[in-house]
Amino acid sequence: MISEEHLYAIALRECSLIGDINFIKLIRTFGSAKTAWEKAKKEYKKIDGFGQKIVSDIGNPSHLDFAEKELKFCESNNILIKLKHLKELPYLLGECEDAPAILYQKGNYKNSLLPLSIVGTRNITAYGKQFIKNFFEETQSCSFISISGLALGVDKEVHDQSLHYKIPTAAVLAHGFHTLYPAKNKRLSEKILQDGGVLFTEFNSSRKPDRENFIQRNRIIAGISPATMVVETAFGGGSMSTATFANGYNRDVFALPGKITDQYSQGCNHLISQNKAATISTIKDLISNLCFNKPKEKIEELFPSSSIAIQLTENQSLIYNFIAENPQINLDDLAQQIVLPTHRILPVLLELELLGKVKSFSGRQFLAI
């Protein structure tokens, strides 16, 4: 239901120098967007770190005019307006300090479903496409909602496979609801809504899909879920920023490894080698790590397991046994206890992860499997 608070929230957020974090500071001080709109310009000294310049644009009548037009646009297009300070955002996203103060929503979002963010390159390969298909096929009986960015490539495949297996999906846009980018995915966006999914954006109807919006959008994809999967990405791909945001929010990150010669596996391999993502070795283990309920069908492994016992090297055995005795030990403590520098331990840890002997967590913690 749209209220007066929504009107003033939109107007306040339109003010120059009032970003998401400053918006919340204003709310904490004045209690509501309307009160902040009316009093902040005179009483800005109440807010720590605020000067006259920051509040100079508050009260500008043109922003209130824009907000009124935006409310009409939302009403006529069945767009919900969710405010962070009213605790209307998806739960985990609302916990992020830099979460959007305003989130526009089309469609239905069920907080009862476990969200899972899945991202990757626009230049998806057959390897990435097959992995996504296998993953959704094996999780079709699980209760979750997939989150992605409605871009071409991996994002499109995630939404397509979600729809095919009747798994709810959410797309996070990098522009306002007055347009759809890329235009090729317009029909897909409509299908998402028809099948009970949801579209999100923090951008109002005046905002175009500018380049910088996509990185900003990625923090929502990372913040809305307890875990993010990176399927394929190059070193400089936008998915690397999503993984970075997820790490910053202390969320789990999983990456699909690939050949070191494959351009769109290099980013995933880098995340794994830097302990910024756990290795996806089998779909069975991935589902277990995601805490999904057990699928009804037999789960096939992405990489077949061997019945031959793995023979560990001396350093692998030393590190593995110490982790087994000290669950979720962090890298610094591990280095101190076994008297080896971290630069010698990290390659061994990667080997153990690839062998399926060790699992890494955010915060550079490790657990023997």
C-alpha cells in the first residue's frame, strides 16, 4: 500500500548527496522520511558527519513533484515500493548496511523460499550451460528461489532453467521499470512474472541502464541470498564484483572450476585460489553445502568419484589432519600452529579442496570433509 511515507522517501532519495547510507542516517535521526524532509535542512547538526552541503538539496519542490509522478507510474504499472526503514526489503538484503533505501518490485517474492544467487558471464560456454541445466534438474524438488540479473548468457540460462523446472526465479534489473534491457530478454521478463516470479530494481523510472548501474545492481544480487554461485567468468567480469560483495557481506560463495586455458573459467579459478569461493566439485556436494532438502531423484556427480583411495602428500596430510582436529580454523591460526607461511599453505589448501578433502568458508576458515 502506497503511503505518504513512500512519497517523501522517493523525494528524499532524489536529493543530491543523499545516497542509501545517508538516507538511513536521516531516518534514524528524524524517525521518518517526511520529518527528515521538513527538518533536516535546519537541524542537520543533529546528524554525525553531516554538513550544510549534504542537506542543501533537501526540500527542493522539484523532487516532490518527481515523487508524485513516480507514485502514479508505480500505481499504473502494478509496481510495489519497498522501504528499507520500514523493514519491507527481503530479509537478508535488509541486513546489509548499503542496501537500497528504496526497492521497486514487480511480481511476488516469498520470504519462505531460500534465495540462491547464480551469476556468470554473458559469453556462456557449453560447459557452463550444461552445469546449469544439471543443477536445476537435480534441485527441482528443492524449495528455493533463484536470483540473477536478467543479462544474456548465464543469467538468461538461470532464469530459463528455473522456468523450465518450475522453480521460482527473481531478476534484479540495472534500470527503472520504464524499459527493459537487454531488449532480447523482454519476453523472458514477462514469462518470469506470468509464472509467479519477481523483478526487482532500486532505480526509479528516470534511470537508464547506465554502465555503472550494473555493478551497483550486483550488490543486491549478492545481498539478497545467503550464497552466491559463480558459474563462468573472466578475470574482469562483472560477476567478480558480485562475489566480492558476497564476501563482504560474509555470505558463502561457490565457483565452478574449469581449465586454466579457458578464458571464462579463469575468474572462477582465481576466486577459488584466493579462498574467495569454495570449489564446486560435484552437484551432490553443492546441494549439501547449500542446505537444500534432498532431491527426490538420484543425484549424479558433475565429476565422477573414484573408488581408489586418495594418497596425500606429506604437506597435504599435515594440513588436512590439523584441520580435521581443529574444525573451521582460520588461515592465520593454521599457519601459526603448523609453522608454515601462508603462501606455502594456500596452494596445498587448494589441492585439498579440489580433492574434496577440505571445504573453505568465508573469513578464510576451513573444515575437513
